[in-house]
Amino acid sequence: MTTRSCPCGLSEPYDECCGRRHSGAVAAPTAEALMRSRYSAFVKGDVAYLLRTWHPRTRPARLDLDPAMRWTGLEILDTTDGSAFHTTGTVTFRASYRGGSLHERSRFERVDGAWVYVDGEFLS
């Protein structure tokens, strides 16, 4: 990742990629795009976006991020459904951080037309 590219791993600058989703200018068109923007929100410490894109049924009342956590990369391993033609989808990913990685299969649903994160299953 260059200093100009988006933390989500795509080559566009942050302001033209996930930054537009974080600001509310555009919505994520797919479950994968939402997954990427949520990862970028973790990198940027954007708690408001993370809560706003969490399913109301599973969203915590508050979210405290560890300011010492340093996310270093995102790898999308698999997607199932989650396109403009679906109401649900899954994204399997590996998110690396200084000292380790997180491997998860996340579930997403549409609520009022917008993709939201439901929950995830940690994988080994």
C-alpha cells in the first residue's frame, strides 16, 4: 500500500475510494465494498461509520477501538453473493495487523437498500 492508496487495498486514493463512503457521499454497492470500507474505517479509527454500517439487530451500543492497533493490510479470500442483485452475502478475509492477523467470514445483509455488517465467524 502506498501512502496515497486507500487502506482497503485498492489502488484509488482514500478520498476517491473508502473516504467517499465514510463521509456518506456514496453507499457501498456490494458486500465486499462495504467490507473494504469497514476495514478502512478500523484503520482510520472511524467509529461512527462502523456503527452506522452495523446491522441494528447486532450492533453494539458502543465501540471502543484500541488506539495502539496498527492494521497493515486486507486480503479478500472469497465472496458469496453480496452483489446489487442479492439481499445477503458473505466475505471471507484476512486482515493483518502488527503482530498477527484476523481471519473471518463476515455476513452482510441489506437494510433499507443499504449493505450492513451482521456478524462474523473467526476462522483458523
